[in-house]
Amino acid sequence: MISIFRGILFALLCVAGAAVAEEKNILVTSGADRAIPIAVVPFGWQGGTVLPEDMAKIIGDDLRNSGVFEPIPPQNMISRPSQASEIIYRDWKALGAQYVLVGSMVPSGGRLQVQFALFNVATEQQVLTGSVGGGTDQLRDMAHHIADLSFEKLTGVKGAFSTRMLYVTAERFSVNNTRYTLQRSDYDGARAVTLLQSREPILSPSFAPDGRRIAYVSFEQKRPRIFVQHIDTGRREQVTNFEGLNGAPAWSPDGSRLAFVLSKDGNPEIYVMDMGSRQLRRVTNQGAIDTEPFWGKDGNTIYFTSDRSGKPQIYKTNINSGAVERVTFVGNYNANPKLSADEKTLVMIHRQEGYTVFKVAAQDLQRGNLRILSDTSLDESPTVAPNGTMLIYATRQQGRGVLMLASINGRVRLPLPTAQGEVREPSWSPYLN
């Protein structure tokens, strides 16, 4: 569901204008190669009570969500070892597993002590071992941590399963009574907590690089204004109060600046504010609508959406030189740019020529190929994991706004469990300590 503020920009951006430039990129629709089979064996448990979470399932789901691994279903497992000495490698070779992860949990002083080990089935060698401890309320944290370590060991890419997500829910009780809630959860939608509730819309939440602050747009003053909130204390501060649109806040890589969109001088344009001095700097100055900024990791480049070519496309600008370059050419609508961590992939909302549906797409910035990642329509607000392997976006399913998780390689698409009401505006956290 297109939000109120973004709906305004959407309508403005879709106004027909000059002819779109010649398409220079290539559309790719084929899938990826097969995922790596891995067995995450249910962990041994020596306590007398039933644990509230299945640690092995959480780890397996994490690895599956990356699109790199395909966990073997527990019901297909021939044996269930919990330590190295119990592994019979021929069992796992028969199942086609390339890796097997085993573990055991024991109660210790009111806490849990977890031992785990990862093995290469072909070489019959241990590739990772470790231990982690915590309370029963930290089972998910420990499972995500083990998944992070395993993923990095096997791929060389840092795992992003211990991250968090922001999103907004809208519950409509009557025509003039809607409650908007800003929530934070695990990246997979579990353990949601409320950060803010309002009877007016909340839009575009965004984590600061330190993971301790968030920026968002609130209509609590009956018009869009940007706020920054400290997660731990709940302390809020209003950072914009300009006439017209105030929206789409995006933190710089070092967290010292905030880019956003203002229409105080006429057209919606991109500005940057120094968060220390509150000094404001205009970045774009063109007759078109410029919106949805996203920073490159050099801290000098901003990707953004503009209709300066006639229809919405993605551009990038150097905020020092002012040089602007068009980035997308496939389709008659490309918007809401997000970069992968290595800046090789640009994720966006895309509409193909001749179609009316909006899908999530990923463009290889080196080769120019563009690949559709979603199989839904009316998709919006993509957000990318800090390691670039997964994304979350808002869409509609059975008439309701929901969040979908997809792997960048296109292997995985699944809805995330979230609260009741319309769910929208997801934002992935940075790595957290």
C-alpha cells in the first residue's frame, strides 16, 4: 500500500513528460543455481523442561533465507547426532548434504550453555566449533549468532542474521480512527517491540549507522516533519519544520549527516543536514522532482529518484561537484534505490514497459543486467541486509499489506510474520554489536 507521503511523490513522479532515454541495460529473468544442501541437526537438550524455541530450526531458517543454503528437513535425517563422535558421514552423504551442523544444550546456573560444531561431509573434517551462553529468552539471539558464524565460515561473507528491522503497522478501527505503530523486530519479524504509536501516519523509518538512533517522518503536527529518536531511551527530537514536504530521511555512512527531501523552495529537492550544527545544504537544483536519497559508502555520493528524463528513474550525484549521472534505463519506472554492501547491486522498485505492476528488481551496476526479484505486484520500500544477501519489501497478499523477504540471488521469497493491520515501510538495521 502506497503511503500518504510517498503517494504524493508517486503521483507527481508518474506525470508524463519528455520521452525516456534509450534503454541501455538488459533485463534478466532466469533463476540462480542450486543452493548448497546443509543439515542443521536438532540440538541435543539435557534439561527437563521444553524450551520455548527450536534453535536448530532458527539456524536452518536463517541459512535458507540467505538463498545460499538449502537445509535438509529433519524428518529426512537418518540419524540425529549432537556431537562429533556421533556423526556417521555416510548417512549425510546419502542425503546429499555438503555440511552438517550439530549441537547440544545443557542448563548451567539458570542459563543455557550451547556447544556447536560444523563439519564438511565430503572431507569429514570439522570446519567450525564454538560455544555460546545465555538465558532461555536469548535462544533466538544465540541461534542467530551461530548462523552468522556458520555463514561467514562457509561463504567468507559476514552473516546478517543478528540484525534488526523497523516497520510501520496501520490498524484501522473506523473511518477516522487509525493507529500507526513503529515497531522494531528481529530481521525475520520475530520479537517485535513498539517504539512509537500515533493517530497520524508514520513513514520512512531509517536506522542510523550506530544502530541506536532512527529517523522517520511523522504527521503528528498534521503535516510531514522529520524526527530522530534514540531507541534505548525513547528520547525524540524534531529536526525539520519547513513548509511543504519534509520526507525520506537517509543517514550518511558515518551518521553525522541526514539527507532528506524538502519542497520549501518549490519542487521537491534533496538536502543534506549536518546533525551537529544543523546546517542545511541543498544538493539538487533542477525543475524536476528529486526524492528518495540513498548514500553511497564514500559519503559523497547520493543515489536518488528523479523524473527529469520524463518518468521516474534513478540517478546519482556527487554532493561536492554536483555532477549527476543517470543509472537506470530499463523500464518506464525505477525508484527507491538501495545499494548492496559491496555497491555492485542496486535494488529498486521497477515497472516494465507495457505493464502496470510494480516489482522489486536488482541491477548489476557493473554489467547493467536487471533481474526481477519479486513475484508479487504493487511492491514498495525495498531494504537490503547489511551484507547484501537478502532484502525485505512491502507488498500486498490476500488484500493485506505484508512484508516479504527475498534473497538477492532470487532463490527465496517468503512472507514475514508481523502484527495485525497493514504492514509497510521496512528498514534493515546495520550490523549491531
